Amino acid sequence: MTTEQNFLITYGLHNFVSHAPDPASMSGRNAFVIHRREGADMVRHATSLIEGSYGDRADIRLI
């Protein structure tokens, strides 16, 4: 498992957040996709955790 997958599992985000290296960027950015089917509080919580851990290296997308 990758570090990002372990992060998602540790914080219980793996059920509604997925991760993929961002193919458009060669700078090591990570793309996290949050599924909007979760409530607004959970989306905010996930976004906060990702930003806190990955900062500007994360590209967070809501679908």
C-alpha cells in the first residue's frame, strides 16, 4: 500500500476519497477525489485533513 492509501485508511476517508498521482504534474503533486455523496461536514473534514497533511502538494477535486 502507498503512503497515501495508508493515510486514507488511517483517517477513515477511504470509503469516499480516492487518490491518484496527478499525471498532469511532474512535480509530485497528488490528486485526491472526494465524492460529494457524503455530507458537507464530512467533505470539509476530509479536505481539512488532506490540506493539513499534504498542503500545496495536493490537488483536491470534488465530484
